[in-house]
Amino acid sequence: MRTAGNQKVALWRQRYEKYKAGGLARREMCQRFKVKLSTLDYWFARLRRESRPEGLVELKGMAADPTAPNCLTLVVAEGIRVEIPRGCDMKLLAEVLGVLRSRS
């Protein structure tokens, strides 16, 4: 049985999917759903956070390719591309990843 809270989350997921599909601006969605912009922004941010994977991913079993470049390329949302060279300063990398995380 669905609780009122689960129903609310499901409703906002549907609204968020409609928004991602395009066609309406946030303000137009507010008018259509009769909600404040702050409410819409709260729910959309919450749903983005919930759908985002967290933590590190361990890469196992990757065979070394002698023709591959000497770096790892990390592509994140919004077209951000980070090239991590072999022997990279891990402290600097952690700072860069922290900045990227705070932007999302």
C-alpha cells in the first residue's frame, strides 16, 4: 500500500520527468501545477540528488592498452571533461572533484 509520502514523491517524479522532456519553463510548470517556484526547485533538486550515484567506483580487470593515452578521462554532467594524467597529484584531484560535486 502506498503512503501519502510515497504518492507525493511519485507525483513529483512524474513532474520532473515532464520537465526534463522539455517544452515548459520552470515558471510555466509552476502555473500549470499551481505551486511556488521555491517548491518546484526544492523537489527537482531533491530528485536530482536521489538519482545521482554516490561514492567511488573501483575499476577492476582493465587490461593495459599500450596504444591508450597515459591518462584517464572522466566525463561528468553538463559536458565537463576531466583528464587525469598518470601520476596526478591526488590532493589536487580530490579538490577538483569536490568543486564539481558542490556544483551539482
